[in-house]
Amino acid sequence: AWLDGGLPTAPRSVDLVVHSTGALVARYWMTRHFTPDTNPIRRLLMLAPANFGSHLAHKGTSFLGRVVKGFKSKRLFHTGANILAGLELASPFSWELAMLDRFDAQRRWYGPGRVLATVLVGTAGYSGISAAANADGSDGTVLVSTAQLNPAMLELDFVTDPQKPRPLLSTSNGETAFCRLPKDNHSTAAAKDGGPRNPLARELIKAALSVTDAGFTDHCTNLALQNAQFRRDEVGKESTQGYQNTVVWVSDQYEADVRDYFLEAFAKLPNANREDRRLTGLIQTDVLTSVHTNHDNPAVRSLKFNCDRLQDLLVLANRSLYIAITASPEIADTRTAGYSTVSYNDIGSIQITPSELGRIFEPDRTLLVRLKLRREQTKGLVQFNKST
């Protein structure tokens, strides 16, 4: 389609504006057909992009056609089965795409001299019948945290020493600009339905389409400052508070997916190795607000954390967050092969101290968590006998 339209293919010769699923299409296209040196895109403006999926994709075409698109059947995003699978939260497709354009240490796709990318996404949901699509931390169709394109990666290694897991946090390669747009939803942020409604939106769009290499770092800083101000303005309502899309992919030391597991977030009593039930209850209701298991691969799951409530309940109170994982089959049950449980009282539980919480849980962001467990087996499971 690009060539049929007679569009330029010279490096950095085109400015591109995309909406919703168009961001995934553009990123897939440029990483599949070009290198960072030959990519024809210079400026890339993403309006309400579904970079890490949508909370609606798994609901299917009936819900989307009746509720999200409304009576006039406006195409907020295409609803073909294959596209919906890639749009689902915790999609292996969006994870692998991020590995290509955000975490390849040898190939930088974004920033000065590369693609000058800007993400703008609304924080207001729909009204009327379409309000059924709304979720806290969303524009009605995509989560603010799944639109942003500066993800981080956290690797948790329970293989080398299961009792002392080694965390490794890394940032993505290159930089993109990001800002939320209060008052806009998934449609109005793209200048539809009388939008944009945010008074600064047009100014931010103009800046994204005129920024230069020399001014891009300042552009990112300016949008980050504006986003911080918008966040302060919207912190009072759960629907517009800052959430993190935390995508967890669990496998064993042989790179085999662990498809049956249970993650828990909890707190312990001060100076004790026992659960603080009161605070744990608040974490389960106010901080870890939703969990979505990918339909195609249950080893990948999306956990939505309310970072503002986490700040209030844990960081300001100087309390740690603990993460426990139970995987099946448990070797204690099979007595042949399986996983050792990492539960409340196990030494190997993951402790995230107050000083670390702000680095690991950041509002309006996606964090990819690669968690590896050791699959164990009893000594007598496999035996070799000498031939006679």
C-alpha cells in the first residue's frame, strides 16, 4: 500500500500520524521491512495508540460492535479475529514487537537521528451506551499505560538461586515523547466527534509534527512536565489516576512456558515474617486492581497496578511490597517433577522495598516482567541401566 500510494522510501523522508491500532501496524511495518538507518519515517505522531493492547480486545466483536462503536458503527478499531488477538492485553505479539524496537541494544529506532515519536492519549471515557467500555486509567478503548511507548524490563531469576531471586531492571533503548490529554477520549483525541477537547492538544500536536532532532530531548522533557501537571490535576479520581500495565511472562530454565501459576501481592507486619492482613486486603482491592490472562498463552498476564494508591499505602508509610508465586505442578505433590512454591513465608518471596517501589512501579507505563522458575525433578525420575 505504501508503494502503491507513491510514498517516499528514502530514509527519514515522511511524517506519519496514526490512530489506535495504526501504531502497531506502523511499528510492525518499519521493523519488518527496514532498519533504523533505512526507515522512511521521521516524525511519528501516535494518537491514542494501542501499543501494548486494549482492555476491550478479548471481549469479541459483538461487544465491540454494539457498545464501543455505538449505533453508528464507527470503526474505533478493526475487529478481525487475528487483529483482536494481537490487541489483547499481555499479547505475545506486542511483547515481541517491543523486543524489536524498544529493547534491541544494537538497534536504536527512536530519538534524535531516528524516529521522533510522540504519544498523546486521552483520559476521559465514553458516555451513553459506550460507557460500558470504560475502565479506570483508560480513554475508553486503550489504557493510558498501554499507549505509552517507553516501557521498562524487569528480569526476575529464580533459577540460579531460588531463595535469593536476582532482579535486573532495564530501560528501553532510545526515547519517545508522551503526554496524557485530560477531557479527551479515544475518539476525540484523534480530532473526531468535535475533538480534541483538551485546550493544549492542538499545540502538542503541532509540536510533535515540527520538532527537530536538536529539539527532541527538550520536547520530551516539556511533555513529561506537562504530563506531570495533568497527573496532579487528575489524581483525585480513580478513573484518571496513574496506573502501570505490568506484563508478566513466566517460563522455566529450559525456556518452556509455565502456563499454570498464581501471583499474589501482599504486605508483611513490621519486623515480622507474617502477613499483614489489613494492608494486604487494601493492596488486593486498591493497588492490584485487575489481572488479565492472555487467551492464547496463559503464561503471559497483565496486572494493572494503581501507582497513586501504592504511593499512599506503601511508599509514604515506608512499607515493602511482597510478591509470591505458586506454580503447578508442585513438586511436593507430584514427587517426581515440578516447581517449588514461593509463598508468604518462603525466603524466596520477592521483596520490593519502599525505595525500589518508585523505580519498579511508574504511572502511565508498561513494565515487562520476565520471571524464570526452576523446574525440578527427583533423583529417581530418570534412571539408566547397563545392558547385559
